[in-house]
Amino acid sequence: MERGQWGQGPIDIGGTRVQMPRVPRPPAGAIRLVVFALLALFLLFTAYCHIEPEEVGVVQRFGAYVHTTDSGPHLKLPFGVETVRKVPVQRQLKMEFGFRTLRPGVRTEFANPAEAQAESLMLTGDLNVAVVEWIVPYRIHDPKAYLFNVRNVPETFRYMSEAAVRQIVGDHSVIEVITIGRAEIAQKAKEELQRLCDLYDIGIEIQHLVRGAEGYTLERENHALGDVRRFDALYAEYRKAPDVTRKRMYLETITDRLPKMGKKLVLHETARGVLPLLSLDGSVGEVKK
């Protein structure tokens, strides 16, 4: 086969010249249109960004901080000149110590790996060893400080929280840690951890509001379940002996309410000519018929 230009003339195949069909060339305008369309798509793809409602966007130009944008659609300089890092400032985050949540839900599954066991073992002020598990809810209130002031903020924040709790637990006895001093220890640990966050300026605010809401919910639920069980038990006894149960309920109610009513003198409705009751302390008793 002799060399020839495909589609532009005859070629020699095995001594026989064959006329090849001409292949039409695309017009130059169509090629430019395709190139411009691909360029426009790439430009739009690299210049457009969308920030979710609970986030803000930190804009960096060649790695340097420029400004912070609110949620919604935004445009930036394309081709990697500007980049946007999304920070969830409206979302409440949490960090677990002494355990790890594998799968949240109605039946939450927990794990206790080796690193979690190590961080939960603490020495108390009376030289006892206590296993302390806790959760730190927090929120990012300064995205610029969170991204640029400290390298690897999550790891640093974990070390700071563990140091704060160990310091506070070391100042209390083991009885205080597991019983009466838990609320005080939690408050002091929160204050110490917030002080460290402000000292290193990592842009984090500590919140215990979620834990308080969970405790209030649990308290209300337990009270409701207790009232239901008390009513069921009382109704079962009432069905066995209605008269006796009714009289007992009356006496228990009177015993509980009368001391709270103050000083009173109860007389029969046929009584006449009753004088005011003068007590030795100078107060006048109320007369009821």
C-alpha cells in the first residue's frame, strides 16, 4: 500500500488504485462553538458555589483569607483562584469521651474502643480511680479563627477537653464525682474548657443546653411513667376493697392538706354565739362553719 491521504484521493491497495470517498470536514465555526461551550461550562463550574442555610463560606484567594459569605448561591473567581470552605456555624456539634456512638436511634449502639477506655480513666482527689464518660456539645461561632488560628482543631479541642475534665476531677473525691458533685464538676469543666478555647482563640463556644434539655425530658418522662404506675396500683387495690381504699385516700389527703391551710377552727353549723379565738401569739384564728 502506498502512502496517501485518506479521503482525499485514490490509494494503491495491492496494485489496484481505489478511489476513497471524501470525509466532510466540520466547519470551523462549529468547532469554535463547541470549544466556547466547554470553556463556559468549566468557567461556571469553577466559579459557582452554594452555601447551605446552616453554613457560611470562607473564601480564600490563593490560600489567603478574603471574606466570609452567608448562605445561598455565590460566585467566586474561577480556575482555582478562589476556593470556598464551608463551615457549619448553625449546627450544634458534639464530641464524645469514654465511648463512641456507632448507630444513633431508638436503640442506640455504643462502642468502647481502647482509646475511649484510656481517656475515661481518671485519678480523683482522694487517690481513687474513676471511669468518667462525658459529652461536650459545641458550636463554631468564629469560622475564620476555627480554620486559621490552630492546626487540626478537632484533635486540639479533644486534648483541651480531656485536660480540663482531668483537672476538675482531680480536685474532687470519688464520691463527689459519681454522686453529689456531678453538676458542679460539669459546670467547672465547661468554664475551664471555654477559658482554654478563648485563650487559644479557636472559635468554639461550649454549650450544655442539649444535655439540660435531655435531662428535663427524661425527668418529665419518668414522672409520667411513675404517675401511671401509681394510678394502676391504686386502682387495683380499689377494686379489691373500694370502701377501705376510699377512706384511706381521704385520710391521706386530709393529712397532707390540713397542715398547709394554717390555723383554722371548724365548728358545727348549728353553733351560735361564737367568740373570736385568741391565741397566745396574738394572731386571730379563722372560724369556719
